[in-house]
Amino acid sequence: MSPSNPGVCQVWTPEAYEPDTPPDVRVARLAAEQHGVVSTAQLLERGLPRTAISVRVRNGRLHPIHRGVYAVGHPALTLKARFMAAVLAGGPGAALAYRSAGAEWACMDSDDDLYLIEVTVP
């Protein structure tokens, strides 16, 4: 329950219990959970304004992968990171599809040269 609004439930996030955690630490934690990639929306949610995002792109801390999707720290992406970046680029409700989904779920052979990543969006 929310202390300020007793009838409202809140989703627990580490940031809710660590208000003094710097935004870059919040971003690093998220990137660690998402194979090193994050979206602009996620960066904004973690307290980085658009100007700060632009600064981090210029100084090499964020690397654009797709429109609104960045690799954190370095641009070298694993296949799982490329899958995650594609799904983030697809927006809410996007999911891996076809051969990409099969490779992710190990239902079919995959190789790191898979360059066409298939995503379905609502």
C-alpha cells in the first residue's frame, strides 16, 4: 500500500527504497538485467533527462543501437543483447518472433551471425 494513498498498491522497485541512488547506478543495474541494453523511456524513468542521455552518448557511455535503444558502456553486443535491443525498439508489447524466438528458446539452431532479428509488435 502507498503511505500517501492507503488504497493504492505500488510495484516494488529498488529505486523506491534507495531514493539517493544515483541515476547511473540505477541504469547500470537495469542494463545488467537486460543484457547491457536500455531504452530511452527506461533511462528517463531512472532519472536521466534527455540532455544527460545526449551527454552520455557523446562521451561514449551510451551507444545507440536502434532509435531509442542504447548499449551501456560498450557497443559489443551478444546475440541475446541484440534480441533484447530489437524488442525494446519495438516498444510495449513487442516480442521476438519466428526464427529469432526459436533461437532464443533453443528450439532451433542459432548462430551469432543471425543478422535479421524478427520482432512482432501489437
